[in-house]
Amino acid sequence: MIQQETNTVFTFRKVDFEKDAVLLHQWHHEPHVIPFWNQNFPFSQYAKHLKGLLSDRHQTLWIGMMNGEEMSYWETYWAKDDIIGRYYDAEPFDQGVHLLIGDPSYLGKGLAEPMLQSIMKQMFSDSRTARIVAEPDSRNTKMIHVFKKCGFVPQKELNLPDKQALFLICTREDFERRLTSDL
């Protein structure tokens, strides 16, 4: 949880299929999400996809909230057990992150950076994790900018099965340095 100066509180809770499937399906149909996630399936197909994600033990799905209001979707995962682990020399406890701001009314308000910092703090709370990786779509320049502001360093372009991506790594040291320099 991170609290901004404006008394904004960011929290995360695990996705619950029964509670969240309809909302996540709606978010994956938002025009700003479709080009980067490509999961704008009919509900029956999306529900099957979401159940598969929830049963995958290498990742955890989260609903991100601002002051208790659901507004974003997050996936954190063990990189070595993910497809990204085939594209770099993954350490056993490297973690990765995917995110989207689902509710369009929260776009353009500068929320992605503090929320990313918040989930990164949560991820780095596992003392075994020394690096967090991300692989946003190369066209998603806004998110790439946010990742860089949070301490991620571009490594290389990747041609992944579902997208052309920019592979980034943030070390614990770079993240902590960014946080202390922002104070």
C-alpha cells in the first residue's frame, strides 16, 4: 500500500473469479486496453481464459484499488516459470508484472506510477527477489515511460508470440534509489 500526499491510498486484492470476471471482461473491452492486451474475447471465452490464469500457480492476479475503488488489473508472476524466462537469463526469484488501468475515468491522472511503485514494494518484500521484469508492448510508450520512472532499465526488444515488446529490468537497488530520490 502506498499513500500519496493527497491522502490517496492504493491497495491490491487477489482476483476472485465470481466477483471479478464480469468487470475484468469489461476492462479488456476498453478501447485503450484492446491494442495492448488482445483479450477482447466473448465472455464465455474470456471466462475460460481467466479460470486458466487463476489456476496457474506461477502467477497471482490482482485488482488494484484507489481509495477502495476498483480501477486496475495486475498480474505478478515468477519470471523463470513464465514464457519470458525463455528470453533472458532468469534468476529463480525474479518476478514480473503486467498491468492495466481498466476504468477509463482514471486515465491521464498520473496514477500508474504510484500504483506500480506500490506493487513493486509488495513484490520486493520477498527478500529473495532481486529483480522485477516487464515486457510492455513496444508501442505502449506511455507505460514504458512509467516503467522507466520507477527504475526499470530497457534491455532489448523481444518478438514474443503475442507482441513486439520492450524487455525491461528493475533491480532492487535501482528501485530503492528511485524511491529515496523522490522523497
